[in-house]
Amino acid sequence: MGTRENTEEIVMTAVKRNGQAMMRMERMKKKDINLNQVHHIAGGPYKGILVNKQADTLDTVDPPEGRVEFMAYLIHADRDNAADRWTLRFWFRGQADGVSKKKIFTDYFSELINPKNLPRKYVGFVKRALVLLQSYQTVKRLELEVEEVTDVEEDLPPIKSFVSVFTPDSYTYRFVPEVSVDNKTFLTFKIKAKCDAQIALCAIYGSVERKAYEICLGAEDNSKSFIRDGSLGPVKSEAKTVNLLSESDFHYFWLSWANNKVEVGKGAKYGHARFLCWDVPANRQFKVNSMAVATSRATKGHWEFAEIIDEKDFHRESKRNKIKLSLLWLAKKQKMLQILEDAYPNNMSTDKLFKTAKVKKTDGITAVVMLKDLEKKGLIKEVEKGIWLRMQTNEETVKHEVLLVQDLPTLSSKEQPTIGIITGLYQEKLAVDAMIENKRTYVKYKTEAASSHNAMGESQVYTIGKIGHHHVVSTKLAKMGEAEGDIIAAENTVTRLLGTFNKIQHVLLVGVGGAVPHYSDYTQHVRLGDVVVSTPADDSGAIYIYCSKVDKMPNSGGFSFSTRIFSPREKTLINAANKIKKESESTISPQKTWEKFIEEGKDILRGQESHFHRPMIKRDKLFLTKSDGSVIQVDHPRPLSYTVKNYKEGQTNIRYGVVGCGQSVAKTEPQRREFAQLNGIKAFHQEHDFVLESVEGNRCDSYLVILGMCDYEDGSKKEWTCYAALAAAAYMKSLLLTL
């Protein structure tokens, strides 16, 4: 009996008023159907469909999640043939995403008006809608509204689909892939919200921080609207718009981004009642590929976006497959670019690049076309036939000369650098170079390095310039793997740096690392986007500790660690760091010059393929591993109001302490926490101990490690890498200006 009661039927209820007919078709379990309201129980091919008696009204329900509007000529039994405006509204069940829902209601509509099966009579059309609904199990409810139109244009208006989007009261962006924007420059939408409706036009799906235009409607308690350069970025256009939005009624808007101009107006007609406009400068122009919407903590939002449906595109399986294939190749192209970035300044042969990127032999021609496209954009260069090198010049808004050379030019005594800066990642070097003025980059390359693994490290890159009154040189290590040859090559890079520029007095290792959080004390807490400066935690003078081995002690349950410590004999850099720390702690409103340098660096690096804006703060999630091994998410500790003035969520803090490294402790709990507590570790680094060994081996007694935090392991995760590298480079500049 229970099984039969849970069987579903399609129940249709009709109402008619003011020349409009509306039919609601809804899935209902048998036990929930009021048989006293049923007028007809269908059989035969219509089995499972029930028709209620005509009602005066329909029950109030949640807003629909999708809608289609179209004009149709059908034969009516009770009146002359005429044109009707039809509206289909859709509600869904289950956890389908927006793209899936849009596909479902578009497919349903496509089948409904398929010319092969399209009924010519009104009643037949309704029957077909009911039968078709039986096979679309994820559609919970469908409404069909018909309105007679007396004044019909000669050409039928286009078929329109409407996508509904609901945003929570949390300023959390929801991307809307079901609304295509990459093939258009204009959008109409309506919004129902109390205030603070945000819409972001983005170059990169999933990112609203960089390469995004953010339009804020009804901000500041529904009194202002503006266009921002990136999420929460600088305001580029502003207007007073009192009571622009409504919590109870939909208001229509249009949005255009044609001809590198972002415009917003009221209504659905372009140019009508425009109130925001920004002429986008050349260095901020990009192709809009995706869109996201949000509302603030003060309100929830109900959005509706309209699109015109082309009947020719109803059956687009081949088109979808082509899009899917192009997306796969786009990912493959980015993978090849990343491989060349990791290898930089070494070059790489086509064969080795394809092997590393796992390109099939049958796809070789397409992959070469992709490489040529990257070369056309100036991102890479074919330095010899079949030999590829990453180039760092054409993406900068402040350009500098990059020269491919066999031998370095001779520098005068005054031009000789006294400070050497070592980076391990391509993004780290870009960030460091953004801090250097009057710079030139020399790439000294040997193509043998592309074909011989043992020759890796033969190529070198040096960017020479000034920070303040200091002459500096930066270099990059080719990315290191586990192979001993790669380690030797990295050590050779350091040796060549200090040998080529023999007046270097101080070495800075600048990059990214993994934060060591504190779960209760804000002043000790290190989180993503912060900077850790390697300074001693005790009298040992150690600023960097490498752990080579971990043993579990059988009696105590604790661990013993085999370590190698690094402690520079010359303290100039450490003293400079301590001076900045002391000034920050003793001043009510300390001058945080690194914040200024971060913003300047963003401007310089705007044109880069990698983006250096800070990710949204909600992406910094903190987890705690409990004693039983379970993992829970916890809140970040916050400062006491009287201890930190002008606290701002997401600000970049500078923390001072020891940097640790070693795979055996960096990624494993509880070893990580115990090792950090024992040694005063504030951050973990990928294993660069041999770099410092080479620095010490070349008799450089003054060195320091500066790391921006990009994860809670060892700095190997990518989302925060660019911003973390920029923050570290900005502090580096502040430090050098105090020397």
C-alpha cells in the first residue's frame, strides 16, 4: 500500500481570467492528491495524468527557475484563430546545477515545438506538454500561460528563454554559466533585492578579483551605484541612485561592454536612462567570458536573465562536443605554458614538452598550432627550430628590455649588484622584478639543456636594476624535482650568480610558503596572504631549519627530528627586519610601505597571464586536525579590539620567525605542529635547503628568507601563489629601502 501511495502522477490545474489561460502541471504523490478536486483521470497513452476541475486561483509557490516565452498560431475550438503569447515556467527538483537546468528546459521546449510532432490545435498542444513532462523527471512543476495578442507584428518576435538565479545574503559570488556572455556584448536582466546587487563580468571563470568589471547597484543602503575594477577594487564610475532597487518588485536594467566601454542603464533598451559609464583603458581591457552575481549581507537577490533562442540551435550536440574539445585544448595549452614557466630560464624541445604535457602523437599538429599561438601572443619564443623558451617581456604594462645572449655584457664597477635575489617559481620572479627600477633582463641560454637532462641549469636569467640606491640582480632556479641532477643544477645556479656578480654582499631568497596557523592567538596566527620573514626564535640564531628524518619515540608518543640549521653569521638583513618589526609594534599607525608596493606591483603586473590580485577572503579556509585524526573547519582568530588598531579582515600581516622545510614534516600532522612548536616555525618552505647550502658554501654570510603564504602546507598549492609572491616581494623592497 505504501508503495502505491508514493507513486507519482502528473496533475494539471487550469485557471482563466482577463483573457489569459494558465495551466499548472505538477508531480504529486498519490497520497497527496485531493480526489474531490479531480475532474478526469486519463488512461491509455495518457495514463498517469489527472486533470483537476477548473480553479479560481492557484496556490502561491516559489519563483520559477527557468522560463521560455514565444508566439504561436494555433486553432482554438471556442474562438477565431489568432496569435497567442505563450509562457512556460519551470521548477526543478534534485541538485542539478544551473547549466543542467537550462539544458533540461531548453530540451523540453525543443521537443514540444518539434515540427514533426507539433499539434495544430490548442488542446493537442496542452496534451503534448503533459505527456512530454512525464519523461522529464527532474522537472517538478511546469506552468503554461497563454495570452491572446490582438496587435501582432508582421514578423514573429524571437523566442526568449529566461534563467532565474537566487543569491544569498552573504556577498558570495555565484557564477552563471547558463547565461552565455562570451559571444555577446550586451545583456538585459531584472533584479529584485533590497540593495547591494553585484554583477561581475569576468575574463576567467571562477575569478572575480582580476580581469573583472564589477557593477554594484543600490550600494550604500540603496543610494549609490558604481563600476569597480575587479571585486572590491577601485571605483571607476559612480552615480547617485536613490531607491534604485526594490525588495518587492523586479526592476529592469541593461548592461553593455561593447567597444571597451562598460555602460549600465535602466530598462531593457540600450542607451535608455544610462547612469554609469566607464571607458576602459588599454591595460585593463579583456574579453568577457563569464558572469557572476551576488548580493550583500543586507539582502537576498532574485535575478532573471533573458536570452534569445535560435530554433536552428535546438539540436546542438555536435556544437557542444566542439566546445568541450576546445576547452580541453585550452587546458592543455595552459599546461604547456606552465611547463615552460617551470623550466625557465631553461628551454625545452618540442618532443620533451609534449611528453611532459602528455600530448598524444596523433595530436602533435594541433599542439604545435597551440605553441605558435602562444608565440604570437609573445608568451614564448622558438629560439631555434623545435626549441621553446618562456618570455617575460610583452605582458608588462611597464616594459623593460629582455635580451637573449650567449654572454653577459661587462658591467662597470658602479653597476655591479651588491644584493642578489633568488626565486624558484616564474611568478615569484615576475613579482620581484616588478619591484626593480631601471631594469634589464639577460637570458643566457644553451639549447643543449633542452635535450640533455644532465645539462639542465646551463641556462641562466639575470634581471639587473635598482631598488632605492641599491644595485640588485634577480635570478630564477629551474623548477626542482626529486632527481639529484636537478638539485645539482640549482646549486650551480647559485654558484654562477655569486661568481658572476662577485660584489654581492647579501642574498635574499624570496618566494611562497605554507603558513603555520595559531588557532587562538591572533598575534601568533599566520594566514594566507601574510608574509613570514626568517628571523631567529632563540639564541641558536637559526632562521631556517631543514628536517631530513622523523622518528616516533616509542615511550613518549612524541617525535624526534633530524635537522640541519642555517644561521647567517652576518646580521645586517636580520637587524633591518627587526628594525621594521620594532617600528611597527611601537607606532600607533605604522607606515606599512609594503602595502603601497603591493598596489604598485599589481598595476605593473596587470598585463600578465598570471593574475596577482588577492583572492577573496572566503577562500582562506582554516582546518584543524583533532587528536583522533578527524579534520574540522574552524574560524580564524581575530584580534582584541584594544590590541590592533584599524584592523581589516584580509589585510597582509608581517610575521617574524623561523622557516622550516622537509617533506616529512611540512605536510603531515601531528608532526608538522610539533616540529613548528619545538622550533618556533612560522612557515614551511619547499625543500630549498641545498640553495642555502650553496649560498654558505660560496662564502656569502648574509642571507634572509622572505615568504608569502599561499597554503597551509609548504607553498605548493597554486590559488594564492601570485598574490603571496607579490606580498613577499613588496616586503623585500621595504626591507632594502631601510638598509
